[in-house]
Amino acid sequence: MTDGIVLDGYLDEEVAADDTVGTRARFRLIVSPTDELVDEMVLPCSVADSELTNAVLNELRPGDHVRVTGYLGLPRISGHPMWLQVLTLELLGTLPLDPADDDADNQADAGDTTAADAGPVTPSSDTLSDVGRLERYGQYIVWSDPDLCADTVWTKSGELLGTAVYPDTCTDLIDTHQRRAYGDA
């Protein structure tokens, strides 16, 4: 395919079936050409191929990193958004906060390793509140817990940056981490 557009991005929310028989699906893709929050955009996507729709509905989850190829659809009515008619989709990576990856927790429970030896820290399903919000800020992942009034921040590789308790914010942790990475702090 030579005339389509190719975009890499992250699934914003659960994929939704667009019809009752499961031959079409809709999802939103977060696209950021620079990994800066200010450059991010949310692009509605539509899938009409039944085989691709089945894969999209059953295999993808919010936060997955995907590459889509398709054609931009321009709005026919003023005020409606543009969208991407997806022709191909490739899964590039899954969200590093996978509850099935409890290796760090299992090593810590064994008692024979230190926290530094346990590797990247990722929350398991029993450490996350049932209420809250998981968001992506470029290359960072933030869990906002309203019960604690706190935001916990990880890099996309699973490195824990810390927890920001109100009035501090997750962007304070991200800014500090970026300054350290570039030698400004």
C-alpha cells in the first residue's frame, strides 16, 4: 500500500464494536510525534474488515502501542472530527503495567533479594485501587488514585519514578526526571 498514512500511537480506551454482528469497530488512538504532551492528539479510528475487527476487539487493550495504516476521513459536517479508516494494524508493544507480570512482586516476597535487585517495579492487580485512572503522558504512565489523592508515575519501561501527593502533581515528577536525564538538575 503506497498512498495511505502510517501512524504509531497508543490505544486510548477500550475498543468498541460499531455494529451488532462484530464486523466493524471503533477506537481512539493517541498520537504524539514528539512524545510531548502538548503535541498529542486523539484520533478516532474505524475498522471495517471483519477479520481485522475480530483481532482488534479481542486482542487489544487500552495503552497498547500500535502502528496503523489507513486513510484519513474528513468530516462531512462542520464540527465533526476527522477519523482514520484503518486498513492494517500492527501491535508494537503492550502496556508495561500488565497485572500478569508479577515477577518483581514474587521476587520481593521470596525475601532473598533486595528491592534494587528486583528489577522494574510495576503494580500488580492487587495493588491498584478499583477506582482511579490510568493515563499516558508521552513516554510516562500515571496511575491517579483518588482515594489517596496521589499520582504514581512510571516510565514506559516500568521504572518507578515515584508518587506525587497533592498538591504536587505527576508533571512535577516527570519534569524532575527529564531534567535529571538531560543533566539540568
